[in-house]
Amino acid sequence: MRHRKAGRQLRRTSEQKLALMRNLASSLIEHGAIETTEAKAKELRPFVERLITKAKSGTLHDRRLAVRHIHKRETADKLFQEVGPKFKSRAGGYTRILKTGHRKGDGADMARIELIEG
């Protein structure tokens, strides 16, 4: 039974899922928008929004907490110098998920997740 087990498994172990979320979050911060499956996008949204909330305050402690997940120095700098200040006056909801149809190969539901304009 899966009682009180929140979130999607995505057919991965917890370590693989964490690595996937870290890579997707880095790509989203670098490019501003990415296209992935709908399930991955819905799982990525709270992960990225927590990082952006940390970037809004910009303290050293928050930076160290965020760098646990964003391993590229350039991406972490962009998160704290550009993305965080852009959403300074916003209380939450920094991302948007747009459904884009089905993938040709296997019919998976695809979605585009993007950072909204602050």
C-alpha cells in the first residue's frame, strides 16, 4: 500500500529521481523553458520553486542550500543574480506548465515548463 506516499515515482530509485530533478532544474534555470513529459514537469515544479524562493532572499546559507542541487557554478550564479531578484515581489508560482500534445515515439503526454515573466 502507498498510503501517505506523496509524489510520483517515475519508475526510478530515489537517487535516480533526485539526479533527474537536479538536471531538469539546472536546464530550466539555464534556458528558461524546457520540454519534457507531463509527469516530470509536474514533479519538477515544486523542486524548482523551492530553489527560486531560496534565491529571492540570497543569503549565504540559502545559496549553500541551493548549491546542493545546482552543481554548475554558472547556473547557480544565474539563479541568484538574475532569476531570484526577478521574482522578488512575487509570493510564489514562478513556473508555468503548458501541455504540448503527445510524443510521436511512445505517445507520452508532453509538456513545456517555463519560468514566467517576473
